[in-house]
Amino acid sequence: MAELTHFNAAGAAHMVDVGDKEVTHRVAVAEGWIRMQPATLERIVAGTQTKGDVLGVARLAGIMAAKRTAELIPLCHPLALSRVAVDLEALAEECAVRVQATVETIGRTGVEMEALTAVQIALLTIYDMCKAVDRGMVITDVRLLEKSGGQSGSWRCP
């Protein structure tokens, strides 16, 4: 198991020094789901939800969240992101929306947290926009699918 790098020798939390790390192209892909009543999904797909274009607003929220991850998670480095893509797919047979975020940068540290943050905030935005008609929605299975770049190289979810 890898060493936890966000703790110093005394056990105190600290921001990892990435100054000596190699600058590489880094990519992370994350996904998550929100399950809901069939009627809620129908309203989202038809565009009849009273708050507006649920998937479009959720996409923008996810992109904005990825760009602000360092403001939300205390030990994350602020990064210059070169790409954030948030894709949303309504799946009638699952009564769910699947969100996938891909984040890229050229830098000294990875973008896993940015991808996961984008997914979470997109899902929360869907919940917020639809909670008046379906408070029982469930956000689930948020996870990293893959990452590449940096010292540890590539990783893909088994």
C-alpha cells in the first residue's frame, strides 16, 4: 500500500510539495449516478422541469466545480486545467442519469480530485433542480475510472 503523503513526520496534515515533480500531461476520468423516479427522468429528458435545462445546468456546474476544487478541498493544489468535459447520459432503463467527467492538465500533480469534484457537483445540481418533485433521488457509485500521467503512471478501475 502506498504511503499517505498528506501527513508530515509529526503526523500533521500538510500540502504536498510538488515542486520537484516532473511536468507531465495528466488526465483523470470519474463517474457517478443519480437514481430517481421514472417520472422525474422523463421531465429531465423532455425539458419540462420547471427550473429549466437540468442537464445543461448540471454540465456547467460540473465544469465550474472542477476549476474551483482547490478552494473546496483544503490540501489540493490550484491547477491550470487545460480541459474539463462533463458528459451526462439519461438512462431510462436504469431510471438514472450517469455523469462522467474528464479533466486534463499539463502539470506536476494529478487531476483526480477535479474530476471527482466535477461529478459530485453535477449530481448535486441535478438533485437541487429536481428535489421539488423527487426528494428520494439517490446519488451513488461516484468513483475514479482512470488516471494517467505523473510518477505513478496510468491506472484504470478494474
